[in-house]
Amino acid sequence: MTIPAVRLNHAVLYVADLERSIAFYQAAFGTEIVAREPRANAAFLRMPRSGNHHDLGLFGVGHQPPRRPGAIGLYHLAWQVDTIDDLEAARMTLAELDAYTGESSHGATKSIYGKDPDGNEFEVMWMLPRASWGEFENAAPVERLDLATDVARWGGTRTASELVPQEA
């Protein structure tokens, strides 16, 4: 029997400087601190529109050499936004924080990429309505993102609440 998970609930990162990382995620995503664990030098953060207890855990471990790109381990986290307009705003926010690293279209999803102060990569993504996946139902190309065209076409379309219904 497989595990009936529906979505990643939270991520936990080791960071060099806990307070610096908290400040970054607050500035980038508007997170709030929901809990601290001083014995572990940890903080647990929640996204503003989340109904989750926490979405991101941060454990301060002190300065360490960065992991080289492409090394075994986590590549990136992906944070989903509700509208393509939110994705456009994310691009501006990351640019203002000097954290923007790129963007792409993956067909059914549109993505902006960034890095936190420790070099942890993340993606901010918006997903097309499921009924519009079409040829991308079983494909994930890496193509140039034309955000202006996508905003003009999909502006205001909310998709974050779409989950696959559970069969009875």
C-alpha cells in the first residue's frame, strides 16, 4: 500500500545564521514565527495564508562551507502561489532582495527561482488549472517563461486549492 500523502507539509533547512534566515524569509514571503526552540537554535515559520502549523523550520548550525551545486542532496524547495499575479509579484520581491536567480515555464507550471542567504535554492511556482494541462499532463519541459503573456491570459485565476479528490 502506498502512503496517501496529498502535498508536502513543511520543509526544514539547516542555516548558518538563524536570525539572518528568519529575516530573509519574513522579507521574501511574509512569514511569521510560530515557535522557537532555543535548545536546538531553531525557529518554525508559517506563510501568511497558510492553515498549516508551520511551513518552514530553520535550524541554525553556524557557518559551514557551502555544498557545491549539483551535489547529492536537496536541489530546491517549491512554494506554490495561488495566482499568476502572485508569481509576478514574487519576481519583483526576489529582485528587490537580490535573491532572484531565474525563471522558466514547465508547461503546466510557471516558475521563478531564488536563493536564500545560505544559497538554499527555492522555486516560487504557479500551476495552470488542471483542466488546462493538456499536452503537459505527463510532461515537464524547461522553456522560456513569458510572464507578461501568462499574466494577460491567466490573471486572477486561482489554482492553489485544486487537489485530486480522494476516491471513496
